[in-house]
Amino acid sequence: MNTQAELPWDRQEIRDSYQEAVSVLKGNDFGPFTKPAPDLYPHQWNWDSGFIAVGISHYDQIRAQRELSSLFDAQWDNGMVPQIVFNMDELGDYFPEPDFWQADRSNEYPDHVETSGITMPPVHGIAVEKIMENASDKAQLDRWLDQIFPKLVQSHAFFYRERDPHNEGLTYIRHPWESGIDNSPAWDPPLKEIDLDSVTIPSYERKDLDHDIPPDQRPGHEDYDRYVHLIDIYRKHNYDESAIYDDCPFLIQDPLFNSILSRSTEGLISVGKYLGRETTQLEDWRDRTCRGIREKLWSEEHGLFFPYDLRRQKLIEVPTAMSFLPLLSRSPSAEQTRELYDKLETCSFCPMHEDSCFSIPNYDMEGEEFDPDNYWRGPVWININWLLMKGLKRHGYQEKFRSVRADIIELIRRWGFREYFDPLSGKGYGTDRFSWTAALLIDTIESLPFRVSDDKSFR
Ligand code: 2M8
């Protein structure tokens, strides 16, 4: 166990970082939800809200509960929790918004909010479990759980009913934005199969480049053309899942998404047991997904997990941080776990932990496409490192767990609450005052040997 003496920061420095993180979250608080960032992302995002709720749960139970309640209030009738719930007070600064999605073509669309027509990695079971652990007002917690738990179960049921065509326990995603790691090099091979010369792209105007972020740190125009083309397919099929399945060129069983799903189901099992509910169905889902990951997404040759392209029926053998995400769950066998750990210790994923090397980059640093400042094509992301940190701990890699934890704290202390960080220099990029960076810093700090929120002089 790490001790106070081994930490490179004193208590006051840690308290200052914690307080700054709280002020970032309060600054982005829009009432029912927290914006991912002040300008670039003005709406409510699905997995962002899950991470945000984890952080807030350490200091404001009711506000953390509200973060998830507002997201699940926008749940579709078929159980899908949308990627974006639109903030109708701030339309115009983001693309695509409701007029482009036209998601109300779906029979499943909610009638009281506007949303996009895709989903995202379901981290909410993890967040609800965390809220339950941190709650001080148990009566309030019980009332809230009673109301949110069935919605969470319904959201998982959606994946197994609508997105698991071969009953393998593996959910597919049908858009890079559903992965959350939008322009990951892993999506290049399937996206390049969409021949832009042979499809008609609806006209559109990007807004993400209006925020002083260098264009080479964002997805390219051809990426956006393909993102938009996929939306056009959904619109033509009125967001009917089975019609989309028949027609969509991008259908991927992704280890990141499925590992999160499985870990989130574990969270629901804990909550279900606490509430005295039947959890057999949840346990079956968890086990089937773990088996699917372990058996179908593993590459013997590479010793890594990869996404499976359902259209082309093959693994996409591109090493990214998501190759390690099954560590978050009970999916990997002991042998697979050892191989993953060995790969994490190679130059590809930054073993040195010297001043010039910060934890786990999102893509193989020796890969051809590695780009240390382009979005999901190389940088370190705090949410992915936070998930991997949990996975390392789960599988007993204490030393590596502590070094990833230290890097999360140090990166943010040096460079601020940035969206992503250069794995070589540490430098922060993308938007500033990014909510999940702040929220997960709070949770990471709370995992240190002393708990800041227990420190009465701090409160
Ligand atoms: C980024 O994605 C959105 C589309 O969902 C965008 O680029 O406009 C991703 O980093 C995603 O994971 C994140 O949830 C979202 C908001 O922070 O931004």
C-alpha cells in the first residue's frame, strides 16, 4: 500500500487540485446536467455524465444523482440511452444538432426532449454503484435507486435485444461516435470501406473548428463525411435498428464498449442485491459478455484484444488502449491477463514513467498512425487511464496501478483540466476545463491513502 510519505505531493497541493476540480465542475454545471466543457460541447453527453457523476458523488450525492436522472429522462422507449441530450437553450454552436439527426423519425423517440440517434459506452452502472458507495443520505439514495435501477436494466436489455444479432453477449456499435473514441486508428479500416466518391453526402457545416483548437488535433473532413453518411443511413431507415443492421457498413463489436458493459452490469448486480432484486438475468448478461470478449475478441497472434468487424467478419488488428480494456472486467483468462500486462510494458504503450512519458496513450506509440496531439490517435485520455487503472488494480498489478494513478494526478497538476494530453511531453490539448478530467481527478484523489473528503479542515 502506498503511504503518504511515498506521494510526491503534500496534502495542501492535493486539496488545491481537488478544489480546482470541483470549481471546474461547478462552472460547467447547467442545472440538470454538466456540460463536458464550457463551449466546445454545450449539450449533455452520455458517458461524460457517467464519469461526471462518479466525481460529484464524492461531495454532493443529490447533484450526482441528478446528473444521471436527467440523462435517463431522455431514454428512448426501446431502452436506448442517447449519446447526446440537447440543451435547447444553446443550439447553434455544435454540429450535428436535432435538425440534422431527425431522430424523431423513430417510433421509439421520447416526446419531451431532443436527442441524437445513437448511444455510447454504458458507464452508468459503474457510476450508480459509486453513488451508492458514497451516499450519506440513505433514505434519499433508496428512493432514487428504486426509480433509476429499472431504467438502467432496460438500457442493458436494449443492447442484448437490439445489438447482439448472434446472441454472443457482444454488443455492436454502428457509429464511431458510439465508441466514444471517435477517430481512433482502429476505425480507419472499416471507415475506408465507405467510398466517398460513390455515396452522396448531405450538406453540413462543422462547428467544432470554431473554438480555437488547431484542426490537426480534431478528426479530418473525410472522417466527418463518413460520420455524416452513417447518420444519413439511419435517417433513411427511420432509426429502425434491424433495418440499419441490414444496411450499415460500420458494425463493430468493440472490446472497450463490451468491457464497460460487462463492468457496468457488475455495478447493477451490486445495486440489485442491495435493493433485494432478482439478479439472475444480470449475471447471465455479465457472463455471456465476458465469454464473448475472451473467446471472440482475442488475437493469439498479437496477445491483444481487438474489435471485430461484423461486416467483413474479421478482427481489426490495430493495437490501441482499448485492447487492454477487458482488464476492467472479469473477461480475460489468467494467461490473457499476463500477456496484456507484458504488452503494456513495451515501448508501444509507454513503460518508462520518466518525466517525458505519461501513462497509457490511446494508440500504439510505434504505430504508423501515431500522432501525439491528434484527439484519439495518440494522446493520453484521463477516462481511459482511469478505467485501465481500475483494471490493473482488479488484476493485482499494484505497482502499475499506482504509477498510472500518479500520472493522472501529475498530468492535470502540470497542464490543467485539458481534454487530452501528449504522452511524450505531457502537454495538454483540446478544450480546457474539461469536465470528466476534473471528475475523475476527484475520484483518483479519493483513492489515495488519505481521503480528502474525510478531511474536516478541508470541508
Ligand atoms: C467527443 O465526441 C463528440 C461526438 O460525440 C465530438 O467530437 O463532437 C468524444 O471525445 C466523446 O468521447 C465525448 O463524449 C464527447 C464530449 O466530451 O466529445
